[in-house]
Amino acid sequence: MADLPDAATCYELLARMALIRRFEEEAGRQYQRAKAGGFLHLAIGEEATIVGTTSVMRDEDFLIGTYRTHGHAIARGTDPNRVMAELFGRVDGTSGGRGGSMHIFDAEHRFMGGYGIVGGNLPIAAGLGLASQYKGEEAVTVCMFGDGASNTGNFGETMNLAALWTLPVLFLVENNLYGMGTAVERHSAQTDLSKKAEGYGISGTRVDGMDVLAVREGVAEGLRQAREEERPALIEAFTYRYRGHSAADPEVYREKAEVEEWREKDPIENFAKRCVEAGVLGEREVAQAREKAEEIVVAAAEFAEASPEPPLDTMYENLYATTDPSGWYAVDERSPEPHRGENEAEMPAAARELAEAGAAYAAQSEEGDRPNPAIHGDAMDGHSRQAPDPEEDDGEPQDTVERPLNAEGAED
Ligand SMILES: Cc1ncc(C[n+]2csc(CCOP(=O)(O)OP(=O)(O)O)c2C)c(N)n1
Ligand SMILES: [Mg+2]
């Protein structure tokens, strides 16, 4: 077991974890009150993994996480007021109220997001590492991702490049035993996730993610290796989320007893107890850390509530397109009020209309053979067409035939 650091460090670690815990409890409450919108993924129970990691990072290091990162941003130094305002969709939020819970971002504190795509942050972490290496900076990028994300193609591709280019990146798997409702032994062929990058030459270690000091020790060594030896590192931290995957999760995939068992390992309770028993902190200081957290979080909710919503006429600001939006992606430049098919109250009628249009479309090709898209292409005139005679094929493209107007293509 790692030794306790000095009293000031112990207090700081405890206060950070308590703040994050209280912040997330409040975020959950505000979500139920419909003040916070979109999706909400809480990391309650995972505080030691988060704080243990950030507490040994330097200011110049980068952190990149997933969609479960309110705590990561706060631990990195982002103002909790701004994180709460982001959850509320307000202008003072970290992304101007346009990102919400999954897209907290704070370049000033080198917290690079907040990504909704599982595994999507891995190649970006490699890019950040490459940028530091290219500029000759000493910064290390810490990339935190879930056990589920270790199964994505991005994982293998990123490990390969990180090893090949000796990128200063520390990969940290937050193994909370589940990817949504699927247990790690049901989603990963290799359940020792620290071994998953061995084939690329990246050896990994495992740490107790419920013990803030164990995480600190493991991460400090990983950072040193990445910074000084220019070797990417992989750490698997065992942790647990007490709440569901997101706010809407009936949790049928695990027993209550399992959750209770992990609550016994609570990172905050146990660390506070250890500090008090060792005489490093007094009960009074432990209470003070909690009171302070309460104060900050209440103020954050008030701040978010008072912050205005972004004005409607700024809706199309900050959109990014590399070319004129003329391809399959396009910027919707219509007025902001709901348009056909966007109003939930009208949904049943819209769905019926769509189904009817689909049925009518399908019926048109019922006489005769159904067209085979592999032969005919997918442009159809609603009637079956003869397969082209290869003898007559002059290599010229077939005439384009008009597609009947279906619901999707209907005018607004
Ligand atoms: C590419 C992609 N596939 C699927 C999803 C849907 N999805 C959201 S979270 C999640 C589970 C990820 O689990 P894990 O990586 O263990 O992270 P955790 O939620 O446990 O923190 C899935 C499959 C997604 N967001 N992105
Ligand atoms: Mg997981």
C-alpha cells in the first residue's frame, strides 16, 4: 500500500474527490428537474481514478476523456460553475452551452474533451502526443477511456502509431467492469486489459482504481516513462460506477449486492478514514472538505441557473464545414422553430405518413421481379428492369432514372 503523502496533499486529494462526488450528485438532481438536458453519464464511484491521475499531471500536460468527464474537467482545474452551466445549456458553459454533458472542453486547462464516440478520443490523443513531440515540448497526453473502448478499431490503430512513433501518451483504461450493460468478460476476449497493447510493444500495468494513492503511484510512473523514455504507457485502473450507465438505465445486468460490495470500497470514505486513522487529517478537516464541496456546488447550480441561454440567432455560429455544404452533409439554415417531422407532438402522424409512403413505394415494384441493386444500381423507376446484356454493354453509364418522391425526399 502506498504511503500517505503530506497533510496538505491528502487534504487536496480528499477535497477534490468530495467536490466531484457532490457535483455529480447535483448534476443528477438537476437532470431529474430537467434543468440539465441531453444525456448525462455520471462517474460517481470513479473519483479516485480521476483525481489520482490528474493530481500527478503537470499543467502543460493534456487530458482527454470520454462522455463521462464532468469530474475530469473539474479535477483539471475547470471552474465548476462553467461545467454546470454547460449541463444547463447556458452561454457561460465551457462550450457556450452547445455541447452539454458529453462535450465539456477547456483548452486553457488543457482538458481536450469530452467525446461521445466510444474510442474516438484515442487517435486524437495520439495526435496531441505527436504535436508535443513535433514541437519539442515536454507535455504528456493522458488519454482516459473505458473498458468497452478497448475493443474498438481505434484502440489497435492508435497503439500501433503511438508505439511506432514513440509518442508521449499515457493510455488509461477506466475499467468499471461494464460497457453499458455488457460485462467485460462478455465483451472482451482478453479480460486482462493491461495486456491488450502488448502485441504493439506497449506493456501495461494494473492499479486499484478505488485507491487514490495507488492510482497516483501508477500514473506518476506512466507519465515518467512517457516523458523521459518517450515510450507510451498503458494502465488499467479497476473502478466502478455506482449509478447506471446514463441517467436512463434500469440496470438489469447487475445485482444490487454487487453495487453494495463496491460501495464498501468507496474511494472517498476509505481515503478519509485512512487519513484520520494515521493522524494526518482530523475529523474536522474531513468535514470541512465536504462542507466546502457543498458550498461550491450550490453556487455552481445558482450560477448556471442565472446564466442566459444562447440567443437563437447565434444557432449557426461555430459550425464547421470544410467545403461548401453541398454534399450529403449540409448546414440546416432554416428558421429555428420546429419544421415538419421535428415536432414530437406530431410524431405519430409523421411516422404513419412515412410508413404509408414506404409501403406505397414498395408496392410499385411488386409486379414482376424485384430489381437487384447489385445489377441495376439503386436508382429505380419503381419497375423492374432487365439486367444489362453484357454483349451490349458499351461501357457507358446507364441513363439515370428518376426516383419516385418518397417521404424522405418530400418537400418541407
Ligand atoms: C462508436 C460508438 N459505438 C457505440 C456507442 C454507444 N455507446 C455509448 S457508451 C458505450 C459503452 C462504452 O463503455 P466503456 O468504454 O466501458 O465506457 P463506460 O461507459 O463504462 O465509461 C456504448 C457502446 C458510441 N457512443 N460510440
Ligand atoms: Mg466501462
